Amino acid sequence: MKISYDTSKDLLYIRFDETEQKVDTICVNDNIIIELGDQNKLVGIEVLDASTAIALDQLFPVLNKIIGAGEPLIQKAS
């Protein structure tokens, strides 16, 4: 599992499955988008306007990467 936060876009992304795959996206509400992969398996959750939807200060100790302005949300391993 990988948790990333983009400070410039205020976007939190939780990736449960790192496998490259085709995903379907579903808007749950104005702030939450989920990604479903094969057999409707949950692949990821995207939280828009994350600082207003989640207590980010409680997540910072477990964030895998905090991304600043101009960097992509998820960086692929080389």
C-alpha cells in the first residue's frame, strides 16, 4: 500500500495494488473517487480537497511520500 499527498493540489491518494492494470473510476461524492480493477477489486482511493475532508496532521507520520508543487502524484519505479 502506498499513501501519497500532493500539497499543491491538496490531493490524497491511497494505492492498495501497485500492479499496472486497467481501472474503472467511480465518483463516490464531490471529494472521493475510487478505482476498481479486475473483478471489482479496490485498487485506489483519491481524496480531493483532502485537507478539508481528512485530519491530515494525523496521517503525516504514515505518509509514504509528500509531494510538492510540480511533482506527479505517483512516481513509477524505474
